[in-house]
Amino acid sequence: MRINLSRFLLAACLPALLHAGASATKVEDLLKPHVVFADFKVEAPASLEHSVSSDGKLQVSGKMEDKTATLVLRPKEGTWDISSYAFFRVDLTNRSDGLIWVRGALNAKGGTASMAFILPGERATVGFPFPRMPEADDSPEHFKLQDIRPNGFRYFHWKPFYPEQMSACRLTILSTSDTLKLEDVQLSVGQPYGVAANANLHELPYLDKFGQVRQLDWPNKLHSDEELAARAAKETLETQTDKGPASFNRFGGWNAGPQLEATGFFRVEKYKGRWWFVDPDGRLFFSHGANSIGFEQSTPILHEGKSRAELFAWMPSATDIPDAISKHSYHFMRANLYRKFGPDWKDKAHERVHSRLRRIGMNTIGAWSDKELYENPKTAYTNIIHVWSGAKPLGKKVADPFAPDFAQRVEEGLRKLFPKGEDPWCVGVFIDNEIGWHEKFVQNTLLGDADMPARQAAMAWLRQKYSSIEEINAAWGTKYESWDAVKVLPEKSDAFEDDVKDLKRLIANRYYQVCHDMMRKVLPRHLYLGSRIHSASPEIMEEAARFVDVLSVNRYMPLAVTKLPEGFDKPCLIAEFHFGAPDRGVPGSGLSYVGDQMARSRAYASYVLDAVLQPNVVGTHWFAYTDQSAAGRWSAGRNGENYQVGFVDVTDTLYPEISATSRSVAEVMYSLADKESVDHLQTLEATLRAQK
């Protein structure tokens, strides 16, 4: 049995402001409660008292064992159907004595998650901008490039979610206090779904001349060239008076910390039981940075050969604003920087980046950033090459490391990075990104052509382990007549699965060893930062750890939820993470999402502080410095991402909440990392209270 929310409607029907031709819709009105859940049951620990009023307000109070508790809120019968909406929200007031961390999950066929960090006395929203399946999309064709569309459709990235079958909302609460008191907990949905319910948002042109969604309005949206100039002037004054955290030396290392050997280049070292980067001046260094810093963010001009010009209120010619139009795409950020700084915008904008990073407490320029930022370095940076592209792969981004030209490709890529020689400002080098180690690359290898070098290496390993074809047949349960017949793989065999693990080691060992050796040959004074692993089995991680100087991982879930691999005495860098929110005009909320900017800034603080407190984590790099275009980004890979995950928006304006929080974290990160035992949530609470 499914319950349609219309039976429990406590708010007005769709407001008139959503009809076609209306003035710009405020995002807060789009996301506010449109339908409230008035009737649900509560599962809670016996130590917590709870009650639900007739208007759907839940009150909870009592003691929590180990300062944690889980509440499960379910329909009294069947499931909820929330498919007519695109945003689920839980609003609550924290009347407890301490900070609470609310981790929410929507249990349905599939699932989705969000979170909020709430200080005593505050009311906040745990917001879920949930995805849905492609067949539910009714968007016009010209919006199909975008992952997230004006009708509320969101492409699912991690796993599917079916809003027609929502069975529960689960709230896991962690606190700095053992007493919990929540008031007026309310479940509701906002953002009506579908083209008909969002007619004005589909009116063309979609983007205004600054690259913002034309028919939406939100706090700090840019409305004129005069506003843009005023913001630039204000930031110039701030730059003159604010030189960043006093604890930073010229590299962003800890100037009041211990003085270690100054080697002139970055290195890693274990000091007092924890791993650190050490900067060229011999100071401990935690790499606090962001990826994709620069002005390459853009949206395609063409999609599948068709013009997208109708989406844009204005497009400059090459003479109006040089560099704003490229072969593939329109660069709104470049156009806005030209408006802000004039014809020599690029040099001024790069200078602004360095000063801005310092003011928000960042000391590292991460991967895929503008090369010009490295040419006159004022901020430490990382570099990256990709060697799988163009090679015959074993799977997604898995190059054949046994190929005769593999080492040559790595060497050539590394030599192109530093035409003027090794650079003291470079923290280290990544080789590749998110290799498909989690896919069936061993099986692909065994099924490959006989002359594939990786297959030849794998077959040599198998022939060494199994002395005859009869022996491998007995182990795998196969009926091969010869070694050349090892092309059809067994459907189920424990021995085969064990061999796959060993062959993973064989291939990964070769890959990381070659990359390590080429780094030592070409760039002996720079750190090898690994391959930015997103998902990999333990045997892959172990082989990587043998050869890298720093094990880099892309980890979008909070570290307190999904721990880093255990058993590695190796420095680890979080090379990608982010949180997005739906409340600032850009439709998408990224791979890890929350309800609003306050929740986003606090999720950021929690993540970085947790990393700082872990003895093997030496840095965190946010993805990405700038929002993606609301109309979908252009990239050499898959197009379509349009996520509000930046520290700055498309007009080159800093988001104040997350920027201020980044600075607050930077002010305390070195003193915290030096302490032997610190509680994560208590540290977060103290930091947020001080900032507030």
C-alpha cells in the first residue's frame, strides 16, 4: 500500500508564483515546505521519550547511550509517494546542551543521504535534493545535457532512488552531550516536480548574461555590472588588510611549529607519531586546498551537433570579450572577469586567486588548476598527468602497465610538467585519476588478445602457478584443452577468485612500480602522490602503498562515516571531496549534498577537522574551487554535471558561509593536529562557537 501525500496536505497548493511568465522565483520559496507529513510513527531507543502532535510536530527528549541515538520515522501504513516533489526536508530545533550531528537517510528502493550540524538553540534543515530514474524525466530536449534540470530531475550518481516507494526517514544523531532534546521536528517536501509545475523556470533564455539562472533569485545573486564592480572593489580592500592566518609561513606551513631540516623541497615525515608534509623551509605543512582553481569552467555551445544558443541571454563575440568563447564552449567566468578587471583580466584574476586563497585559509592549489598560477608561484600546488588516455585499456582508465611504451608515456608526461626544472612550490605529482581498479580489469585482461602484454604476463603467472592445463582445470572447474583456450572464464570458482586477487596485485604492482621509478628518474626531488583512488580492493591499496610517497584517495563521504583503509603506515591525502546545496541557483548539489549553505559550510568544517585529527592524513583538497555551469559543464569526459560545489560562483563571488568556515578551520588546524587526543565533535563545536 502506498500513501499519496495529498491526503496529508497541510500547506497550500502550488503557489501562483510558479506559473509561466511570473517574475523570478525565490529559491527559498521553491524549497520551502509545500506538503507536510501529518501522520507517521516513530521508532526510538527506550531511553528517549517522544510524541507527535496533530499537526505533525515531533518532540524528542531523554538520555543517549554513548552520546548517539537513531530515530526512524515511517508512514503508519505502506510507503510514501513523494514523486510529485524533488526536495525532502527534516526541520528541527536543537534544545540540547551540545552540538548535534544529524545524519539522515531516506530508505526506499535505493537510498539517499544528507546531514546537518546544529548548535544548541538553533533550528536547521536536513535537506535531501533526491535523484530519480531517467524514465521519470519530462524535460524539453534542450535541457537534456544537464544532469540536474529545471523540472527537478536529478541524475543519480551513486545509486538509484525511487521516490514512489519511500519507506522511512532514518536520523542518526551524534552529540557532544548525552542528553537529547529536539523540538518541532517536521517532515515535509518542497520543490514541485515536473515541467508543468515549473513552467517559468523553463522559459528561455535559461541563463542571464552573467551565467546565472534567469528565472530564479537567491541571496547574493548578481544583478548588474555596477554590483560586480562594487564587489571587486570591496574584495580589493579586504585583500590589503587581511594577509591570512598568522600561523602560516610563506608556504602555508606552521611557522610556530617545530623547525625541521629545510631541504628546499616538499617531503613527508613522521613527527611525534603522525605523518606530515614538511615544506621547503622545514616547517610542518597540512595541505588545505581545492581542485580546478582557475577559469576553465564552461558550458557547451553545441550538444549532439545542435546549437544551445537559445539557452543564453547573451553571448559575446571574440572581439567583445576575448577568450570567453572557445571551440567547444562558452566561459561565463572569463566573461565576468573581463567585466571586473578589463582587458588584462587574466593577470589580475590570478593575483586575486593567490590572495583570496590565503584569506580563506587555503595553502594549496590542487589538481587541474590553471598552469599560469604555477608560473609565478605564491601558493603551493600539486601537478597531475594522465597516462591511460590513448592507450589500449584493460578497463575504465586502466592502462596496460606491461605495454612496451607505458614507461615511456609516463616519462614523457612527467618531463612536460616542469620545463624550467623542478619547483620548490610543487607539493607533488599525481599520476592518473580514479583508475577503474574496482572494475573487472583482470577478467578483461584474460579475455584480451593473445598479444596483449598484460595478458601475456597474466598467463605466464598462471603457468608458473599451475604446472599443467589439467591442474588449472581441476582448480577452476574448467575443461580447457590447452593454455590458448583460457578465454572462457568460469562462472563460479573459489580458486579462480583467489587467482583474480593475485592477478590484481600483479598488474597494480607493475603500474605503481613503473610510475614510482619514472618519478625518481625524472623528478627525484618531488613527491609521488599516487593515482587518486576512488574505489579499490585491499590488494590494490596495498600495492599502491608500497610505491607511492603519499596515498591519495577521493573520498566523498565523511571520514567518520567511511574510514580510510586500516593497517597502512603511510601518509594519506584526501584528493577530492565536496558538499553541495540546492539553495543558490545552480540546480545540482553534487555527489554529497546537504540542505543549505550553513549545512554545507559545517559539513566542510567537520570533514577537514576530522582529517586533521587523523594521524596519517596530511591534507584535504575540495572539488572544486568554482561552481559548475548551471547549464552543464564541458569536459573532455562526460558532459552534463552542473553542481553547486564551488567556493566561488560563476560571477567570481565567494560564498561567504563556507569561505568563513574554511578560514576558521585554518586558524586552528595546526594546533589541533599537534595534540595527542582530541574529540572530533567537541573540536567542531568549539570551532563553530568561536566563528559564530
